[in-house]
Amino acid sequence: MDNRFTDIIQLIKQSRTNAIKAVNAELINLYWNIGEHISKKIEQSEWGDSVVKELANFIQTQEPEIKGFSDKNIWRMKQFYETYKDFPKLSTLLREISWSHNLAIFSRCKTVEERQFYLKLAKQENYSFRELERQISASLFERTMIGNSKLSTALRGSNHDLANTFKDSYVFDFLNLPEPHSESDLQRGLVRQMKNFILELGKDFLFLGEEYKLQVGNSDFYIDLLFYHRGLQCLVAFELKADKFKPDHLGQLNFYLEALDRDVRKPNENPSIGVLLCKDKDSEVVEYALSRSLSPTMVSEYNTQLPDKKLLQQKLHELFENETDEE
């Protein structure tokens, strides 16, 4: 690199970081203010609990381009405010991490001490959302308190890029921007190729979304690919796993189908279908997940119109072979 211009590059990077942090802080301020407004209205008996659903519908009707304000997420804003309203010392920390990070902490941690621990940790280590979830699941707070020890040197060494920390779907929804995807990511690349293949199978498949977000309680889940099948009149969720088949994969997919049927499926549509695609170095496994409520006739109809398993296995094999060759 031409050393004459390195200072300019640093100025650009620092300015971008500052802009990302400012947008994130504004988003958290907005969610806090909305949560406070709703909480006080309900506390003063001016609004009932049903108002949140009404508010979500009103926003969707009046300003359909505004995203991130489903009734579930609005309830989270109210819970967020009520969780921290009596702890003003944590106010700055809340605004220095993303909304997804905040969700993981205030919904999964049981005490204010535990929440403060992970708030500081997420900020200090620039944790990605997945890394934060991993540390909470591993009970890092409890282990640190029991051992009365500081964080290990290895843990302190995990320093992620700050921009990736705030690469949060809520920020992109807030700004009404498309969420960027990393073209170099193996999983995303495979998912995108599989999407194109499904669309080539026939006109009955209509593409609805990649990494389609489901909100269940205070957690977000993402379906790799979601389609609507015109012939079967149902949603079809595809999950691609770059490892050996495990029964847990099917359990996760069935969980997604229940959420789809409860929150996304329309009354006139049939129960959702799941297609699990697993590929490791030795084999390709394709499994269908179907609702237990389906009649034998409907099961037969689904199996007739769904893509043949052998065809999907063959395509899965080709996709991974191509990725290996490119490497």
C-alpha cells in the first residue's frame, strides 16, 4: 500500500465507525422511547394490552415501508424499557451495542448483575451476536463469579471488527436499507445457488425470502430459504446444513414450521412444509418435515408435488463439489 495515503484510509474507517455507532444509538433511543411511552400509557390505564397489536397494524397500514415494528418487537421495546428503567447507570452501555445483542441479554439473563456483566463484555470485546449467545449459553457469568477470576487472555484476544458487531438486521430495517450479504461466505453462497435451483424446478415455487426472520418470544430465528408453492398452497421452508444429518436438525425445522403456521400462514393456506438438506464429506441427506395434522391424502399430494429427494441430493452434491473445486 502507498504509505502516503494510509492516514486518509484511517480517517474514512473511523468516520464510518462513528456513523454506525451513532445510527445504532439513535435506534436504541427510539426503541427505549417507544417502550417508555407504551409502558406509561398501560400503567396509567389509558391503553389496554391490545393496543400493541393495534399499533403494529396502524404502522404497517400507514407507513408500509417502515420495518421492524411488529407487535412482538414492540412488546420487546416495552420489556426493554421496564427491565432497565430503574438502572440509569447502564444507559450508556445499552446504546453501545446492537438491538439484537440487547435482546439476548435482557431476555436471557436473570439478574441486573448478570446483565451488566454481558453488556460490558459485549462492548469491550466487540462480540458478534452469535459469540455473545455462545458465552451466555456457556454460563460465562456464573463461571467467572464462582472462580472470582478475570477473563482469560484467550478470550480477551477475540477482537471482532466493530462494523460487523452492528451488522444488525434491525439497523437496516430502521434505515430502510437492504441488508448486505457476504458473497464470500460458503453457507450463503450455497443457499443462494440452492434458491436458484428451486426456482428452476417449476413455476409453482414463488420465492419469499432468504434468511427469513421469525420472531418467537424474545428470540429471532432465520430460515435459510422460504418459498410459497402455488400448487400446494402452502409455505415451504428450506434449511441447508453443511454437516452430517442430526435428528436435532429436523427438530429445529419443525419448530420453524410451527412458528410459520402460527404467525405467517394465512387462514386459507395449507400447513407449511419443511425440506432439510444436509451434506457432509460422505453423503447427502434430504428429509421432508410435514405437519402431523395432515391427512394421508394431503401427505400423498405433498409428496407428489414436492421435488424428488434424489434430484435434491444430486444437486446438493454438485453444489458442494463446485465449492470444493473453487477452493
